[in-house]
Amino acid sequence: MTSSNQNARELLGLDKVNQVDYVGITVASPEAIRSWSKGEVKNPETINYRTFKPEKGGLFCERIFGPVKDWECSCGKYKRIKHRGVVCDRCGVEVTLARVRRERMGHIELAVPTCHIWFFKCMPSRIGLALDMTARHLERVIYYEDYLVIDPGSTPLKQNQLLSEHECREAKETYGAEAFVAKMGAEAVREALCKVDLLKQVDELQEAMTQTKSKQIRKKLTKRIKLLQGLGSSKSRPEWMILTVLPVIPPDLRPLVPLEGGRFATSDLNDLYRRVINRNNRLKNLLSLKTPEVIIRNEKRMLQEAVDALFDNGRHGRAVTGAGNRALKSLSDMLKGKSGRFRQNLLGKRVDYSGRSVIVIGPELKLNQCGLPKKMALVLFDPFIIRRLKELGYVHTVRSAKKMIERQT
């Protein structure tokens, strides 16, 4: 390898390999979601259309997510780098770099627990496996069609049994309203999941495995054991699959871009978050006013549907549409597929055929190396070069680093 190549590799830090044994993905607890957050988002608004500044407590709030301009608070009292880290006593915005708006998260405190559609609608349903219920029965409970028996008490009812509206009324008349506990919605599912003892359940399922010879039953028991052991080994609780706190991703990952004529182009996620906040605030108001149960139940179902659309639009019921009857892109749509975050941005880059024709071998190169034109190397290793330029202090922003790279090409 030539000395110039070696110097370039050292400069970019390409030989410094971070040794990672594995990447763990676990279910987030409500406390973990709150610890990620810098503040609660209560206002469904994005920006003020007169001043073009983010609304306080809204989806782009500077107090929660950080300043829009580098080293400048919202009201302009503190400007420049000398006030670094100061929290303005007038507007409450920290004086720091605007790029923190790509990292800082917020959260929404949900009025009632809501089910995470990824754990409920996947095949097989993870919540269904934990409670030994079918996805169809779960759906009837989550969307306020049937009651779920949480505590049968001294009645002949069984735990996790489904009761229709009529059956529940009859049971209360027969055994008394206080004799058993039956509820609807994700709240009922959460209470049932809270009662799951992971170690005890695994022991019981393994015992049942030894007593059956049916392949179908053994297959189902194996899936349940695998799920419960996975939750136990990752120190996760089954009830975390039901959301009580909803994370709000950083605003720069769901941008609002000004266009000509005073109009704005916005990410679909902002519309989906706005629906959740509006319905959540309305439900909180109705609960405080002691509204009739029928209205409350309908509002709870609507909140569940809004959260479903945010995570995976169109997975349950009709998809939420925007202008031109186009289905809004949810979090799932932004992650999955060829144009999703993983395959498009993280896993690799596309190279055209002109690139393939100029990659060469050489006597000074190792078997796992090849020669590459400088111009193409600058394009392919763009993120490494930008990071290194910032580390060395030649530039302070990504934009200025890109301009420097363009001048070199």
C-alpha cells in the first residue's frame, strides 16, 4: 500500500474498527421513554404562520427539541457561542447547536393505555402469545367490542375470558357488580399482562410440553415459551407492549420545509402526531368532565386508531389519507422496503456502471483491497470525511464540509 493511501486511511480513521459483539433490541419501558424525552408535547401545532417560529409546547417546540439557529435562544436574548449551555430565563431555550434537533426527543402522556400495533397485528401476535389468546379475540377487546375478565373472583368465570356487552350485564346481575373485574380496551389487556409471572408461566408451559404428544400443541407451546423466555432474559415486562407514554421523534427527522408563496411542505408524521395529540387532549377533557361512558369509549377507540395509524397506517381499518386521497406515510413505511431508512441510508450505496469500470487492482494492494479514483472515494466515503473534517476543526457544519469536498472534486 502506498504512503498516500495509508495517510488517507489514517486521516479518515478507516483503520479504527469499533468492535461490537452484538446489538440488542428490547421493548422500551415507560420510564425509558420518559428518560429519552426532553419534555412533553401537549400542543398539536407546529409553527406560527405569522412569525414562522415554532409554537411553545408543540411538535417543533424549541424548549423541548433545541434552538432553530446555532447559539441563539428563541427570543434573541442570548446570542453567540460565549453563552453556550445557558438556558434562557425568558423563553426557556438552551443556547446550543441547532443540530440537537436531530437527536432530542419528546413524549406524549396518553390519557389511557393504547396497544402497540406491531406487537398485536404481527404474525403470530406477541400479546396473544403472552395471554394465550387469538388475535381476533384481542382485536375485539382492544377496539371496545368485548369485555375481558381480568379477575374472576369467586365466580365460575375464567381469567382472560371474553364477555359481550349483554353477557357482562347478565353476569353483574347474577354475581354482583363487585364479584368480578372485567374491562375493555388496551387498559384491560395491560392489566392482564401485568399479572403474567414469566418464570412461573415458563415452568407450567414446559410441564405441559412433556404431557402432550400433539405436534400442533407442542409448536404453539414452543412459541409461547420462546417469547416469555426472551422477555425474561432481556429484563422486559409483557405490559410494556401496551403504551402509556408515546415517544415523539426529533423534528429534523420529520421536517417542515417552507416553499414559495408562503406555503409549507411537511412530513406526513406531523399530521399523524397531530391527530394523536388532538384526540388525546380531547379525551383528557372529557374524562375530567365525567362524560357518559358511551362517548368516552368512542373517544378511547379513536385514540387507539390514531396511534395505530402513526405506527403502521392502513394495517388496521382504512388508511388515514392526506391531500389527493394519498395514504400518509407512517413510521413503518419510513423504515421498511427498498426506500426505507435501513436499506436506503444505512446498509449500502448504489454504484453506477462507470464506477465498476475504474476500480482496479495493483501489486501493492492486499487481496481484500482495490484501487479507487479520488473523486469516487470522496463520494463513497462522504460521511467519514465530513466527520473527520469536523473532528480536526476545519469546519463546524455539515454544509460547509460538503462545500469543501465539492471544491476538491
